[in-house]
Amino acid sequence: MEENKIILNSKFLKVFSEDELKDIIDNATSISADCIVIAIENNYFELSADVDDELDIHCDEHNNSSARKLSKDEFMRLYKSSPLMGTVKLSLNE
């Protein structure tokens, strides 16, 4: 089966190193050209490149439903400090 490659928005590489981005993609719940979603045990992250000139990193906490914008350092600390949630990955072809 031929794998469809997603070409990511260049904003991702302006914020993350190639190694960091590879790790994020490997653990993502959902990926599109402009958005990466990651669910970890305590938080849900959305990395969005489709608005404004900068990459936005949003975090929703599972325990108290609070949403906030994060810096790269805050995101990396939270992302690395909590286990990933179990997910099922699907590839949908049109």
C-alpha cells in the first residue's frame, strides 16, 4: 500500500528541530499540513500553523477543562513529562 506523505507547514520547523518534530509526529494522534494533535495522559495539545504568522500551541487539561496557549518550552516540558494516551491510528484514503 502506498503511504500518503503530508507536507507540513514550514512554521513547524521554525519552532521545532527536525528531531523534536519527528518525535512529535511519531506520537501524534492526528496530523494535517497545518495542525498536529497530541493526546497525553493529562493534556490535549493542538499545534496549529494555519492562523497568523506564528505557530500556535494550545493545551487543554483533561482534569479541569482549562485551555491556554503555551510557549515551546512549556509544551515540551508537559509533552515529555506525561505518558501518551492509547490511540488507534487510521489512514483514510479518498
